[in-house]
Amino acid sequence: MIIAGTGSALPTQVVTNDQLTEFLDTSDEWISTRTGIRTRHILGEEKLENLAAAAARSALEQSGVSPEELDFILCSSVYNDYMAPSMACIVQGLVGATCPAMDLNGACAGFIYALYTAQAYLKAGCRNILIVCAETPTKMVDWTNRATCVLFGDGAGAAVVRAGGEDLSFVLESQSRTEVLVGYNPPSNCPYTPHQPAAQPLFMNGQEVYKFAVSTATRGMQRLLAENGLTCDDIGHFVLHQANLRIVEAVRARMKQDKDKFPTNVERTGNTSSASALILLDELNRAGALQKGERIALSAFGAGLTAGAALLRWQL
């Protein structure tokens, strides 16, 4: 599988840590020292579907694949404006494609789960697949709770993948642990459903998520290297889910690698859920930081708990 093009889009509204102090008992120092985050992009008047379509068009343009040539659209989206239709179907219409389209929810590991799914469809006969990760986690949190609301930002990333090249290697993991990280749908008003709960924001046990993230990211990438007869020295870049700078630094320390091999953008974007690693990959691609032929290790984790790692060779 070859990544033939990437794209990303962020809301125009940028919110600084200092702005959050206007209604939260916090400070820029408190947030940045614990998370590395200084700003995040948050949807205002814009719609997530338009960000998703913009990222998709950018990826299609770079790949040279027209919307009519797409065989499938996969969209990773945890929370958006629609329960139905899928975000993938909405993006299909916005970009002018006619292929089948569906959403998947691997939480913040959704990009890697989408790559895994895309590889199976390519082996089944598809030629060109558009992957879109479109997320608005800022709508899931309690904005009076500084422990969670300061972490997130909104955004979208996209990649066009096509048949050819080397197969990607994957390590996927899921653990049913809703007591650690969970987001609820809003309650309905069905008269036949007793004891409707009140609306509940996203809940996260930060310490448990941290331990899971660091351990699974390290273990997953080390396993990929071992299975492919490689060492860390063979990897050009490690592109991780941008949840927290401390997590990235902890994984980097365990892998004993230099900082320049673990790029970050969480300082500017916050945690954009499944879009984060793809947005970072697009930034690196557009900046010319990725060399053709280099190996890239991807890693992400999220609610579920889910985790995934992938090893690919860059061909752009």
C-alpha cells in the first residue's frame, strides 16, 4: 500500500491557554507544563464536514487521483454533527465521488485502524481509497473541568492510499475498559425508556490513560521492528498520536531516540483525536521533512481502550 497524497484542515479560530483563564481556574504555565499544549483550534461558525472535505481535496490533488477514481472512502470520526448519515457519505458528496463510503470508530487510534481496513480492501481489489479523519472532541468535554477541556482541539486530516509498494505492518490492540475513558451520547426523550440519565461529558482517568498510552506505543513499535528485522536506527520518523507532549517524550525516552525523530504539533493543535497523527503526517509531508524511501512508524491510542502501530515506507 502506498500513501499517494495527504491533506489537513484546521478551524480558523485559535484559542490560547491565556484565553481559557477567563473562565477556568488555570494558567498557561499549568497547562503547558502538564501537556505541552499552548494553543488549539476550535470550530466556531465552520462545519466539521467542510474541514473534512477540504483535507480530502488537498490529499486528492496531491495524489493525482480524481474523485471519480476512488473505489472507497473510509472516515474515522468519534463525534460530529450526524448520527446518520455517515461523515464518509457527506464527504463523498462534497468532493464529488460516487464510490461506497462508511465511517469507523477506533477512537483516537482511528487513523491506524482505517489504514488496516484500507489495506484489506486494496487486497480485495480496490485501487484507490480515501481515508478521512474528522474530529471535534471539543464538543465532548465539560468546559468547566480544566483536567479535560484544555487538552482538545478540532481538525481533519486525509490521505489517499493506493495499491502497490510494500504491505504495511500492523499491531492492533483493544481492551474493554470503559471505566478509564468513555464518552456518552446525549440522552433521548423516549417515553418507554425509564431512568434516562442526565447528559454526561467525556470522562478520562488521566493516569491510567498515560500508562496505557506509553506502554502500548512502546510495545507495539518494538514488536513491529522485531518482526521486520529492524532497529530504531532504520526509522526516519516516529509519528505518534498527539495527545500530550509528556506521553510522546516518555515513549521517545523508552525508544532511546533523538527528539528530531519524534516530531510534534500538539503544542499548536491540542489533541485532535484520530486526526492528530494524520495532520502531523501531512505537515511533515508538506514541509518536505519526509524522504522518499524512508520508513515511518505510526502509533496511536484511544478510548476502548484501543491502540495501534503501523510501519510503512514513504513513497512520495
